[in-house]
Amino acid sequence: MINNLNKKEINVKKRLFKMTLFILIIIMSLFIFSSVSINLLRKINKQFHVDNIHSLMNEYKLNIDNQLNSDIEKLISLSYFLNNNDSINIDNFVNSLKDYSNNGDFVRISYYLLSNDYMSVISSNNDHYNKNIADLRIELKNLIQDCYTNKVPTISEVYFDYEFNDYFISYSVPIFNSSNEIVGVLSASRFLDVFFNILDSPTIFNKKLNIDWINSNGEFISWSKESLLDTKLSTIYDSNHVSDNEQLNIKNNIENNAYFQSSLSYKNKDYDLFFIPLKFNNWYLIYLDKLAVFDKPVSKLLDSINLFTALIVITILILLASILLYIKNNNKELMLLAYSDKLTGAYNFEKFSSSAVELLSLNDKQYSFVTLNIRHFQFINTILGTENADLLLIYISEVLNKSIHSDEVYCRYNADQFYLLLHATNKDELLNRVSKIVNDIIEYINNKINMNYPLSLYSGIAIHDETFINDSNALEVFNTLIYRAEFTQKHIEEEYESSIVLYDENMHKAKLLYKSIEMDMLSALENEEFKLFLQPKMDFKTNIITSAEALVRWIKDDGSVIYPDEFIPVFEKNGFCTKLDIYMLEKAFQKIRSWIDNGKKPIPISVNQTKLLFYQADYIDTLSTFVNKYNIPKKMIVLEFTESLATDNIDDLNKTLSKLKELGFVISLDDFGSGYSSLNILSSLNIDEVKFDRVFLQKNSDNDKYKSTIMNLVNLSKDLSLSTVMEGVESKEDELFLKEIGCNYGQGYFYSKPISSDEFDEKFIYKN
Ligand code: C2E
Ligand code: CA
Ligand code: CA
């Protein structure tokens, strides 16, 4: 039970944790799944986008390549005309060139014959003139040279022509004679507008890309109209926008004439840069991708899905957090309810015990358990009324709350019972603390409640000390502490003596024995566990055993013996002694009867009788029944009473004693001299014999004083015609002294210890 609440709390926490983890995992999986899917979609989309760009760029590339190709084709077909005419009529040729030029494709067509060092030039405005090769611009000169050397159609780089004040490109094709030897070069030039138109027109899918055109050195030939960059770069190797690595990458790829992709950063953003090679001169078309152009709708959709998922996740997380918070608070309240005493707000026992066990399991373990209770709380409840009595309990709790330290706990167990676990094991310290707490409570309550009744508190304290078994665990220690403190408190509740008492192990043991004696006495009587023992008495006149005293022994089933000193006081308290004494008396009757029946001379037996018997109305009747039943000679049974009997009304007592004597009993006054004996009793009581207590024979410093006292007492008794018996004769010396002073009988270990009646028979009755 002790740790149940803690376990429950831990269980709830565990379950909450599991649930939270579970939900979190689900949410995270959802989130991861959606992110992965979205990323995949993005990738697919991107790939699609890239493919799309490639195909579009390819269209531009093909268009430009086609234009270049067709320009060259035209020149080649023109060159055939020259090929097939070994002897060229220059005028005819010039005329046909003129026709060609009139078509407007070329700005200028030139013919260069190997034998001549001049070119025949026909310009688009139909001028015909000859130009000296040496006067040609370097680009043309190189073009012609390359074409002549390589014997293949060649295209020049873009160049600026001052004559037309515009950019040009020129083509050259070789001219062969009938024996296939190169004889000259045909060359034509054109403005770039036809290319610009291509780059500026939409594709067949009616999409338009902003395409730039660069040469093999990375220099821009043309810029798209809506270039992303504000400033037109002169070269793609602009270090402001393209990293060193990318520059190298671009250079390598251009050298290899490859399709490739690079990147360019502009205003802190990275953009993809697509490169597609043209067929000639390692020219490239490039496209700076703003990305958003094509995938905008999809991207937007993905973004909103992403945002939506994120929103859902956040909402669920917030929801979860608030649910958890709610559960936690709720749980706290529930726990508080489950943990506290409703009236005082103090811990209840469950919480107290779990906390106490925890404290007791700490290293130093220096704790003590204190109970606190109000005397006559039931009565206080009636005089104060329930409401005020409740207030009183609340005030006590308030004082306790202030009095305990941070490493201590207390609770209200029930009604007016409080428990405290204090961090101290020193007896004085504990007594001081608890008595201070008790005084504080009384003072506090006197100030708060007007009560015409003295408030009295009592407290039992159990210390966690060396009497505990070393390896007992905290829970065992706790239970033992409660048990001991409760026991102590209970003890003083009955005693009405002191208010704050420490647990005492011996007191506890006595109490336990007391309880077990009370529990077993009835069955012991039924089972005849009370046995008759006899101790002989010596007659000093004849020096033989002439009588005996009956002494009870409780012999249990297991053979263990309990002596009367342990149980007679208990029985005198609870009244059972009367039953036992009657029982023992009957045993004595039976013994004497058996001696007579066995033809032996009976000897008198003294039987101890509790004074309680005198308050029993049927005492005389019971004894007369025995007398009739066993029919033994008179004066065979001696009844021993203690002198405490004489505190009651002497006249009534004497009447009873007379009746007993009439029935044939002898009356003896037992233990004379042990208490506050008065000599008066000897003369006023109707007795036959006085038994002096063995204190008179005990060896002590006042030996002589005792001796003279006993001598006087024996003399006094003789004067009163009482026979005298001395108990506790333990030596020859004792016997000599008793004989000397004229004592009649002696009883003691010197003759025999009390022995079982069987043994007594054997030793003293049936010995001959
Ligand atoms: P008591 O009546 O004074 O009995 C004498 C006690 O002194 C016996 O103790 C006996 O064993 C002891 N005794 C005898 N000789 C010597 C000796 O030489 N030295 C010492 N030191 N002690 C000696 P026991 O048998 O333990 O009885 C104790 C007391 O119990 C008795 O004291 C008597 O008061 C009471 N008692 C015993 N049996 C009964 C009974 O049946 N009924 C009642 N009411 N009381 C009984
Ligand atoms: Ca006695
Ligand atoms: Ca005695």
C-alpha cells in the first residue's frame, strides 16, 4: 500500500510519455513522409524543368545551326559553279554573284583566286570592286587563310565592320578545279540580325527563352533582351558572378564542346546556367535559369502543400502540448487530492508513508517516529462542537507544519492522531523538540480558541536505533517505528501519567507477555496446564516435614514453565486469579483425599488465596461444597491471605474468616513484613498463623536489626497464640537462628524447592 501512489503516479507518467512519444513518432513520420515526397516531386519537377530547358535550347541551337548550315550550303552551291568552269569568265561570275547578292542573304560576297592577290568583292548594294588582299581586315584574311589551308568551309568570329558600322560574320568555302585542286576561296558576310531574330522568337511550343550567345573564349556575342543581369557581362568568366571553380568547369567543358550546366551567383542568389554548344567555332548558347519561369505553378503547389503540412504539424504539436499540460495539471490536482488530508491540508497517511520510507532509505537514516494525540478528543468534540474541533485540528496542523524541517514529514492519520517523522535520534533532543511542539500547539490554540477545558496532548516516540535489525529495509523500519510509537502512545493513554514517552523495549516485552498470558489463560485452565507444586514445611519441634505449601506452575504444551511471579499479577489485575485459586484449592483437596484413600497419613496443605475472593458472594459456598465433596479431616487446608486484605473493613473480614474456620480451614497471614505491615493486624484479625516474609532472612547490613525485629515478632505472635512460619530458609544457620528464637515452622530451599506433587509424594509421603 505504501508506495502504491508513487507507483500510480509513475505509471501515469510512463503512459503519458509513451502516448506522447507515439503521437510524436506518427507526426514526425507524416512530416518526413510528406517532406520526402515533396522533395521527390521537386526533383522530378526540376528534372522535367531541366529537360524542358534542354529541349527548348536545342530548338534555338538547331535554328541557328541550320541558318549557319544553309548559309554555307548556299556558298557551296555557288562554289560548284566555279568548280565546273576551269576557265572562269570573271565577268560572268561577277554577274552571277551579283544575282546572289541581290537575294539579300549576304551583305558582301568575295571571290579570291589563288593566282590573284586581290579579291573580287560584290557587296549587297551591287558594287563590284576589287580589293587588294593586303588591305583586307585581319579577320577576313585569317578566314580565307584557314579555309584555304584546311580546304573546308569556315566561319569567322563575329567582328565589327567599320565600312558598314555593324557586326558581321563571314563564311568561306574552298573552290576546286576539275582535278580537285584548290584554286580559290569564296567568301560571304552577313549581318547578325538573322540570328538575333532566331534568338528573339518563340519556340514551336510558343515558349521563349532568354538566350545569350557566347564564343569559345566565353565572350558574349549577344545578350538576350531580358537578361537577368542588370549589367551586361562582357565575358562569362566574370569573377564577380562566377566562382573560380565554375570558371574552370566552364572552360573545360567548352574545350570539349560539351552540353553542360554551371551556376552563377547574382545578388546573393545562385542561378543555374545552361550551356549548349553550336555546331561551329565552339560557340555556345547559354541560358540563365530563373527557375520560377516554368515550374512556378507546381512549385507554388508544392510550397503550399509543404506549408499546409507544416501548419498541420504545428497545430497538432500545439494541441498535443496543451493536452499534455492539461493532463499534467489535472494529474497534479488529482495527486494533490489523493495525497492530502481534506480537513487540514496536511499529507494523508499514504503520502506520508511513501515520503517517510523514502527519507528512511537515505544514507544517514537518523530518523525517529513521533505520534501525537489529544486526550479526551471525543469529549472536546462535544463541548466545542464539530466545527471548532475541526479548527483545533487545523491549528495543530499549522503548528506542526511550522515546526518540522525540510527533511521531515508529518500527517494526520485519522481523527486526532498525527504522525511525525523527525530527523533526530538523540533522546534528549527529541524530548525537547516534541515538548516544544506540544507547548507551541497548546499556546497557539489557547490564543485562537476559547475553551474552558485544558488541552492535553500525549506522544509516543520511537527512535531508529541499534535495536533495529541491520539489514531491514526502509519499509520494514517504517512499519516497526509506527508499531513502536503507537504502542508507546497506547501505553501512556492508559496510564495517564506522562505526556511524552520514549519507546522502551523492556516495557514492550512485558506488555507482550501480559497480552499473551491474558490470551492463553482460559484455554490453559481448560487444558489443565496449571500444575500443583508443593514445597514442604519443617516442624522445628519434631524436625520432620509436617505440612506443605501449594504453589502453581504453568507448564505449557511445549514443556516451558512460567512462574507465578509472571502471571499472578496479571491475573490479579484481570480477576482471573479467583478462578485459578479455586482450581488450585480443589487440587489440594484432591491431593489430601488421594493420600487418605491410599492409606497414608495426610499432612496439611497451605493454599494461596487472592483477596479478590473475598468480594465474591459465592466464595464460602464454593468452599463448603469442596468440604462436603472431599470429606477430609478438618484443619487439613490452610488458606493464605496477604496482609493487603486488612485494608478493608476488619469486622466484615473477620466474619468471613470465622465462617471459613467453622468450615474447618486454618487461616494464615502471608508475607508479613514485606509491605507496610502493622502490628495491629496480628491482634485484630481472626487468624491462626503468621508467615513472615523471607526479607527477614536476607543477608544485609542491617542483619542484626532484622534479627531482633523477627525475634520480637515471634514473641508477639506467641503471645497472641498464633503459630509462626518463616519463609526463605536457605541454610543451617537460618534454621538454628529460627529454632533459637522459638519459631514453629520453616519453609525454604534448605529443605526443598517447590516440586511437582508427584515428586512430593515420592519424597515425603510414600518414601517408606
Ligand atoms: P509466596 O506465597 O510467598 O510463595 C513462596 C515463594 O517463595 C515461592 O515462589 C517459592 O518458590 C519461594 N521460595 C521458597 N523457598 C525459598 C527460598 O529458600 N529462597 C527464595 N528466595 N525463595 C523461596 P513462587 O512459587 O515463585 O511463588 C511466588 C508467589 O506467587 C507466591 O509467593 C504467591 O504469592 C504467589 N502464588 C503462587 N501460587 C499461587 C496460587 O496458586 N494462587 C495465588 N493467589 N498466588 C500464588
Ligand atoms: Ca504463600
Ligand atoms: Ca509468602
